[in-house]
Amino acid sequence: MYHIPDMICGAGAVEKAVKSVDPNAKVAVDLDAKTASIDSPVSSDAFVSAIEEAGYQASFKKACCGPVA
């Protein structure tokens, strides 16, 4: 999950930045949560850099954990 704290209306810009790195990536942007989910084999660092080049702060936080037994 990518956290993009200053994203208020840039879903298209974020998607475009992601697609510039991997045209086949599956992208889901949640403006309310200020996050993006990206399904791609490309490294998270590449996506963070591309999103930042598009003008947004970005950080990657690995999704964690299933149910705890």
C-alpha cells in the first residue's frame, strides 16, 4: 500500500505515474484514504520515485498480516 498524504484530486496523475513505470500494473487509488494499491512485479522504490516526480509525497507500507490465531 502506498500512502500519498497530499493527494486530494490527483488520482489520474498517480495512475499515470505508475503506468509510466509499468504499463501493465493494476492500480487502485483511494482519494479518501490517500492511498494507492499497486499490483506489479516492479519494486516499490520505482513507484515511490515516479509518484514523487508527479508532485506528490509517497511512501510504501507493506500490507501486513492475516488473522492472528
